[in-house]
Amino acid sequence: MRTPLLEGIRALAEDLNRSGIPWQAGSSVLLWFHGLEEDPGDLDLFFPPEEEQRVMEFFQSRGTLESPPGHDPYRTRWFYQVDLAGVEVDLMGGFALMTPEGICRMEMVPGPPGRLPGGQTVPLGTLEEWLVLYCLMGREHRVRVLERHLSDQGIRYPEVLRRFLAGPLSPGCRIRIERLLKRAGVNFE
């Protein structure tokens, strides 16, 4: 991870953890913590949707918040970007994606926390949730990386995949998840 990005997440983790605002790092930062991404391009931070006011106040004291317009397939309740000393930070509350079958929402299931050099703890989501989200976003390379990793290392959060199977998934994503669970010997019915 590039030094400015590492310093950015280190400072934010310390301050956010102290603030009491529930949060998670996800996307490429989550993959980096698991050794699956070499250099995340930005910081993607996720929050419960009801924390918008507290998140805005927290970040307004650190930089100028911008709220770019949403676009398909995203149905996130709120989205802001802030530049912190040259590091782009995306702030999302109520992350969701539109599928032909309906809206699929991120649950922010906590995974094992990440530890930064210096000891700061970073709350992370699960690889299982991000496998599904990347599948719905059409990020094929990352889906393949996660499928391989979960096949090799095991599925730690099968309930996350089962929850998505009970929801509005695209047929292609549904087939991939069922296949992965079957190979792992996990009952998904």
C-alpha cells in the first residue's frame, strides 16, 4: 500500500474508532488486508445509513465533502467523497446495488478486524459479502480472486452467502454462489 494511503487509513482508524461511529473498510482495502490486493487506489469506508450526520460532522472538520450524483447500478442511501492530504476517501451509508430482481443491500457483517503497523484496528467486512457485491458490480477479476481464495482458505461466513441467496440476486451471481457453497460442502438450501 502506498505510504499516503497507509498514513490516511492509520489516522482515520484511530480517530474513527475513538469517535464511536460504527464503520468498516471495504472494497480494495479489505482485499489488501487479506493479501489479495497490492495497492488500493482509494479508501472506501462504509457506515450505517442513520450515521450520516455524525459522519458528515466528523469529515467536514478534515476536508471538503463532495456529494457526486449517483448512477446505476448503485442505490446507496448517501455517498460523499473527501480528499485527505491527497488520499481520496469514499464515504458510503446504506450501500446497495440494483439488480434486475430488485435492490440488494450491504449488511455490514463484521469480519475479522485488520491491524495496521502501529497497532490501529480497522473494522473490516467479510470477503463473502464482497464476493457477492463485486459479482453484482460486474468486477469479474475480483470475483475470480475471491472465489479462488474462499475455495482455498474456506468459507468463514456461509450465513452471509445464504442471506444473499434469499434475496434479489442476478441469476449469474446466484449460480456462482451456489457452486462455491457446494464445492465447500456448505448446505445452502
